[in-house]
Amino acid sequence: GKTYKIAVIPGDGIGQEVMPCGLKSLHAASARFNFNLAITTFDFASCDYYDKHGKMMPDDWVELLTPFDAIYFGAVGDPARHPDHITLWGSLLQMRRQFDQYVNLRPCRLVKGVPSPLADPGEIDFWIVRENTEGEYSEIGGKIFEGTERETVIQETVMTRIGVDRILKYAFELAKTTRRKRLTSATKSNGIKITMPYWDDRFKLMSKSYPEVTTEQFHIDILTAHFVAKPSHFDVVVGSNLHGDILSDLGPAVTGTIGIAPSGNIHPEAKFPSLFEPVHGSAPDIMGKGIANPVGMIWAGQMMLLHLGEKQAAEAMMKAIDRVLGEADQSVLTPDMKGKGTTQKLGDAIAEAI
Amino acid sequence: GKTYKIAVIPGDGIGQEVMPCGLKSLHAASARFNFNLAITTFDFASCDYYDKHGKMMPDDWVELLTPFDAIYFGAVGDPARHPDHITLWGSLLQMRRQFDQYVNLRPCRLVKGVPSPLADPGEIDFWIVRENTEGEYSEIGGKIFEGTERETVIQETVMTRIGVDRILKYAFELAKTTRRKRLTSATKSNGIKITMPYWDDRFKLMSKSYPEVTTEQFHIDILTAHFVAKPSHFDVVVGSNLHGDILSDLGPAVTGTIGIAPSGNIHPEAKFPSLFEPVHGSAPDIMGKGIANPVGMIWAGQMMLLHLGEKQAAEAMMKAIDRVLGEADQSVLTPDMKGKGTTQKLGDAIAEAI
Ligand SMILES: CC(C)[C@H](C(=O)O)[C@@H](O)C(=O)O
Ligand SMILES: CC(C)[C@H](C(=O)O)[C@@H](O)C(=O)O
């Protein structure tokens, strides 16, 4: 079978703890299906690396990582050690941009066995498509009149036609494959009056090329309210970098826990590797306790296999996750799912089920 | 008793429908307590006005409105008639800025009788303090390379020391009066790496002057998740213009419906009038049906009385709202609260209870 070169970056905090579970499940899948994983593990993109080297990644990180078929990423950052905007912008956010992973794809699905905080959640099953390289996440801006009463800080949001159109296109194409072919655009053009109306215009224009897709748009404020009031309404939700970021923590929270949610940072063309990670971060507060939910990491591995073209293996992994969570009792589920289980116990159960 | 000069602006859509209920309750309060309301109604800040005059407000709106003690505002905008960024920036958002209403204060409270979508909501009772004049809502930026593949749109977020410090101060002062004296700051300094770390720095600095307040900060993405997972955790949440906007739709959704939520656009100094409005907008989709929830408008009136110094009357209004909602059956509650009642029926019940 095929061999895929995978760069593994565990990173910080619970990233280190859930990564072994992710790898165990991936190995189980490769043993059962006809493909191989050639794994190389890197210690950079972590606070430990930063302490040793004064930077988050080696200077040649682009050359190092470009040859891989995919990057499998844990989590990075620990605000008690270094400010987030240094650790994150020196690693994850730089990779997303450098490798032009302009699609951030995040499923929100109510999984049997995972308790939702909603009294009546309905059948939640949708995708969040987040623009992942531009928008509100910019490096331009600065401070003036520093240290005085007039101190003023400015940061620019940048949207390009190329950047907006390609993420919208991805979302429209995905919406075509869903149950109701419904695409929701997250906007805030009533308040953010320069960039957001532009986003709306491009959305409206592109919708003409997709008559089979039902479109709608909501301002981000009321959209978060709808996520709580009727999450089963959605098929695909597309948003800017910041809007997508917010919705893809809120969506999983509504399905029960962000601990199970995966994230694909996808470069749809074949020039650079895509990166797969759990939605949750390094969670220093629960680090070292062995109770982190490994499902986000495992599910991210599932998305990676799908991206690599291993459809059958990906399906088996998804089924294993669903089956184990659906049948698990309190002793297996981690605390974020109201259980008493551990990372390893749940991770092992899923790997075995594959 | 005292006489207060109130400017009433019903605006568009359901703003027109809920305003009479708000006024009826206010009149009931002024009849029972020892004060008078001198009401002047204006037809501007509406799409009808725009159609007639080609602008949302008369040129002398500042002179017209400045003498009032407060502005009582319905809702504005109808995207089917004019784009939001024209109607809103020509009225509500301009007033907030011109009258330096830099505090947007929004309570989130679980009211007995209003069904929450959460299975186990706990005791939700907190305030959202939103910066209301700067930040992400800016008028600077623009488009370049228009109509070409290189088309690029930029909008600037602007934070000033004065602007950030005064809203933080208001939030810290408010937190001192709450049950657990807890203040939560909404940030996103891991992604928005220029303005948001500045917000964090000012927050940290000011916390030193308030040792009695317990502080914490969450990135806006995970904060929205916490709003769903454990909303009873919060006392006061302070956020930038955009973050506060999002949280103050999400918070009320978690307590049941944004239809009951009020919003005070407060200029804490005595130079300009403050503006009180429901959180919900003009809702063209349910306009004309007589089913809009009047509670947001009435509760906004309650906040206005409190702001004017009529503490007793405000308390009576709050009690009336709580009692009517707590005792109401399906025939009185509006559809957003899973009832079959009408705007007028519910509004009358509250006015009578006062
Ligand atoms: C209508 C809109 C411009 C406004 C805002 O974003 O401030 C509204 O959502 C609000 O929260 O008052
Ligand atoms: C860690 C942070 C910079 C990141 C983001 O905002 O993109 C995270 O929240 C995510 O969603 O992947």
C-alpha cells in the first residue's frame, strides 16, 4: 500500500497527552487497511523549544515540513510561560499562512453518548468553513503616542478578493453535498462597515453560480444565538477568520464539549502539506492529570486520512469513535463528557474498536 | 415631582410595535411614583424617513436631541429596503458615538417563566459591559484595486488608552457590587495580536487598583463555549465593541430569548443624553404580526428610569416584569418564549402589574 509521510508535532500541554492516542488509532487504521505511515516527530512549536532556542521553530522549518504529506499537530502555548501572541504567531498561525492552508474545516456533530448542554438539541450535523489566512488575523498595525494619555493602537483587517472568493467557493462546493444544501454566511456588515459588506457582496455574487445551494446570512451576534436556539438548522456555515474561530468553539460546545472537535487546516491544492489538530488548545489547567479528551486528536487523524484519500480507513475510524462514545459508560468518558475516565482508557478503547 | 424630557424614536419594524408597550409601562410607573415624563416623538432614524429625505436623520439632530434627559429607542433598519451599514451608521451607531455613550450595559438574567434552551441553566445573572464607541466598529479603511483580481479591502480597529481604560473602569466598579465580585475580560490576544494584547495589558494594570475584584480572562472563542456550558459562572463580562456585541446576543439566547434583553447606551458623565433600547433589532421577518416580545423594550425603560435616578419606580417595573413572566401562561407569552400571546397582551399585563 501507499506510504504517507506524516510530521507529528505534539506541542505543549495536553497536546503531548492526546497525541499518543491519536497515533495509536492511526496505527490501528494503517494495520487494518492497506497503507503505511512514516512518522517523524518534531519537538518544536512548544514552550520548551522556545526556552532552549529563543524561538518557536527552527529557521528552516519551511524546508523541513514542506516534503510531508500532512502535519499532525497537538496544541501549542502556555500563557503562564510566554504570551499567546508570541507562541501562537511563532508556530501554528505562521504555518497556516506559510502553507496557504486557507480552509479551516471543522465538523459540529452531536455524537451519541456525548451529553449536550441543550435540553432539546435536535440533530446537529454541520460544517464550519473558516477562512484561515487573512481577515482579522493580521500582522499589520501598531501603537502611537506610547506611554501617554493619547496612546492609540491600530490593527488592520485585510480581505482580498482572492482570499474571500476561494473560501466561499470551498463552502459552496461543500454545501452541495449536504442534507439540505444550505449555506449560511456569518457577517457583521451592519457594524463592521467596510470589510464585511465586501464579504457580503462576494457571497451574493457567488451564490448566482450555485442555484442548487440555499443561501442565507446572519450577523455574527444573532448567529451565535441561533447556534444555541436551533443548531440543527445548519448544514454549512462559512465565516471570516475571527467569526469562524468563535463559531467553531461555540458549535462544539453546543454538541457537548469542544474536547471532541477536530480541525483541518487545509491547503486544497497540492503544493503544501495540510495540518490537522484538535480544536481545543493546550489547556494548561488540566495538563498532567491524564484526563484530557483524546477524541479531538483522534478525529483530527480521521480528517487527515480522508484528506490523504484513505476513505475506507477514515470511515472505519469515524465508526469506531461513534461506537465507543455511544456505548461508553461513565468509567470511560473523560470529565468534560461528565465521565470519570482517562485519556488513555478512552484512547485505547477507540484504537481497539478500529 | 421631577419632569424628565424623553426623546422617543420608534424607528423601523417591530420597533414601532414594541414602543407603545414600553411607553405604557413607563406612564404606569410615572403615575404611581412621583415623577413626570415629557415625551417628544421623532420619526427619523427609520427607513421611511430615509425614503423621504435621502438621509436617516435631519442635519440638526445633535442640537435636537442634546437637550433631552434620555433617548428611548425602538429599533432601526430593514435590509430589504436599505443596506444595514447605511441605516445603522446613519442613526444608532452615530448617536452612540456623537453622544459619547461609551458604555453599553446589558443584563443577562434567567427570568422565571422564560424557558431556557439549556437543560441545566443554573442561576444566570450577570452583566455585559461593552465598549460602545471605538474598537472594531470604525469608519476608517477602504478598497484598493477595485474591480480587479487584486481587489483588497482594509478596515482598521482602533483602541485608545482613554477609550479602553474608561470602559474597564466602569466594569471594575460594577463588579464590586455583584455577588462574587468577579470580572471576566473577553479577549482574543492569541489571534488578534496587536490591539488585543493592549486590551489585556490595560486590564491587568487596572486590576491592581481593584484588589477586591477577582479577575479572569478568556479568549472570545472559548468564552462563547463557557456561556453555554456554565453561564451561572459570570458576574460581569467586559469586552470590546465586537466581542460585547456577540456576547450580548449569545447571553440572552442562553437565558431563553433575546426578546427580553435590554440595552443601555450610557454616557456616564452629564454632557449628553444616554440611549435605551431593546437588544433585538427591527426583525422585519415578524414585523406586522403583533407577536414581537415587548419585554426588551419595557426592560430598557426600566434601565432608563434607573439611570435617571428613579430607583423606586425602576424596582417596581422590574418586579412587574418578573411577576408577569413568572406567572404568565402560554396565552400571554409571545412565541419566542414558546407561548401564543401577542405584543399587546403581554405589554398590557406588565403595565397593569406596575
Ligand atoms: C444593529 C447593530 C449595528 C448593533 C451593533 O452591532 O451594535 C446591534 O447588533 C446591537 O447590538 O446593538
Ligand atoms: C490558538 C488560537 C490562535 C487559534 C485561533 O484563534 O485560530 C485557536 O483558537 C483555533 O481556533 O485554532
